[in-house]
Amino acid sequence: KGDLNLDSKGLDHKAFKRILTKLTSGRSQPHRKCRRLNYDTFTEFGIERQLSSETSVHMLRLSGNTEIGDKGMDYLHLIPNSVNFITLSNCELSPRGIQKLCQFLETNNTVIGVMMWGNHI
């Protein structure tokens, strides 16, 4: 299954939003499974090329991106329906961010697992 590994890439909440927006835009063709995409090849210039062929991401790895924080949880609604597991460990989430995550999970029926150790809970 498609694994988008963005662990410890120094992403902030704005970059997180841009990546999620690219993942959910232009879904007009059938999905294809994702080859392990790393942020190194997932730059602002390469993101269109990587995702233009309708990559289907099933696991979204974001651990260690401390700048995502609570503000990043405002963009969870942009996560594609293909994603069923998210890692948010060490992302500087406080109880406020966890509350937003819980609200997202109440309305999302595709995410079945979230790993979030190492946050301020």
C-alpha cells in the first residue's frame, strides 16, 4: 500500500496544508498505488509530478514534525479518503490539537489507526 513518509522533514502547518491540498486535488483518473514518496523528492517543484498520476496514499507518516502542532490539525479534513493510518508522534500536539483530531475522527470513516506518542497530552 502507499506509504507517504514525511517523518522529521521539518514541515510546519503551512507545508502540511499544501501537501494535503496537492494530495486531494484533481482526482479524475483511477488511483494507482504510491511508491514510497519521501519529502526529498516531494518538493514544491516535484509535488505536481509525483501526484499528477493520481497516487493513492494509505499511510501518512508525519512524526517528528514539531512545527505542525495544533494549527496543523485544522487541515485534517483535507486528508484523502484513501488514508487509513496516520502517525503524528512528536508533532507538538497539545490537548487542543488532540481535540481537533478527535473531532476529525468522529466524521472520518476511513482512518482506522493513529499513532501519537510523544505529544503534550
